[in-house]
Amino acid sequence: MTSSPRQPGRDAIIRVRELVVGFGARNVMKGLDLDIWRGEILGFVGPSGQGKSVLTRTILGLIQKRSGTIEIFGENVDGLTLNRRRELEKRWGVLFQQGALFSGLTVKQNIQMPMREHLNLSERLLDEFARLKIEMVGLKPDAADKYPSELSGGMIKRAALARSLALDPEILFLDEPTSGLDPIGAGEFDELVATLKQTLGLTVFMVTHDLDSLYTACDRIAALGDGKIIAEGPIEAMLASDNPWLRSYFHGKRARAIVPRSSAPSPGVAHA
């Protein structure tokens, strides 16, 4: 597939070109092209085992690429000094699939970790900023002093989201954020992400297999297949695709009958 077309008035906050990533003799990414536009929620889907989470980890520098280019905020990551990369890392937040909270720290202490690493703040400000993040994700104030073992699955997801927002990032990377949540909890989390996108002006890259998330939260969807992007566009484009995997995914037994978000008014949620 050709690279993502330029959109009038759209700014690619991340641009990936001809990306090749592999393990041993196997390439997982085989010349992948993708743009992530400022202000959108981009859902990233594909068959199991195709490497959806690998792309996130490669963009973040956790996995080495074999070839290709990755530009973040207009800068080629290959030419970054260590100090410059650390500066860029302040501009993104990450929520991995399992939440990845430190079990020996309270929610407040988990949220404060990136602040302590990157910012020079007094204890009073650290406590105040942590309180604000906890409130922002819809947790009660008393969650601040609880340990992960004392939280429900949904509360852990929200606490981890609060930590990903600790440095007021411009882009959030969410890896299967609704995995393990019941339908009500997953729906509430999707609504929270959409609201944060609007109120904070976030860009969100969401790896997901959750059809409800794709319908209700995502402005655009990119589908991975055989190491490349096989389709991208709004939910309507996915539903109209004649690609066999997309037809099975969106029209199979797990498919749902719902009006896509872009086809119906949704109070408080605007579209990019």
C-alpha cells in the first residue's frame, strides 16, 4: 500500500516510512508506512501475532528497527542525541496492556515517578499534580494512597492512564487499553479517552481488538496485514472494504449493528 496521503490542514505528529522490524529470520514489519495525525484517535488493528504492539514499541525505541525511518514531532529519531530523545519522551505517555503499575508503590507514587525523573518539583507540587491526574481519570481522591493490589481491573487501567498523563503529553500510546474490562467498564474507558482527547488536545494511537472502541472512540483506523498497512480510513471505509480479513473482522459473528460515531451526533465529542 502507498504511504498515507497528505490531508489539507493535517499535521503528521508521527511519520513512519518503509519500516522493517524483525526477530531472527522473520520480518514482522515489511516496509510499513503510516502517519499519525495531530488531534486524532487512530485505532490500529490486525490479526493476532502480526505485530501490532511491535509497532508501538519500535516507535518508542524499545525495539530496534532493521531499516526505514521514524519521524516524531518532525525529527528523525535516528539522528537524536540521548538528551534530545529524553526531551521528546516527555511529550508522550504510554499505557501498556497490563497497566504496568509498580506493585510496591501507591497510585500517587506511581503517578509521581515520571515527574520525579523529568521535573524538578517540590513535594507539595508533586502531591498536587498527582491529585489532579487522579481526578482527571475519574478516580476518587482516596485512590491516591492505595496499592495496585487494592484496586479493581478498571481502577488499575485508570491509575495507569493517570501516570501516562503525568507530564502533560501531546500523544498517548494505548496498547489494548480495554483488555480485561467488562463491556460497561470498557465503554466508560473509551468515553474517558475521547473526552481527554478533546479537553487536552491529545493525539492517541490505540492498539486494540475491541470493536466497540473502533466504533465509538476512533476517528480513523489503520489495519495491519503481512507487515504492511492494508487499509486505513474512518470506520465506514473499513466496513466497505473487500479485504477478506477486514470483512471477517467487521462483518463476522463478532460484528455489531451500531451507527458509527461520525454518522450520529455525540454530545461533547467532536471529530478531527
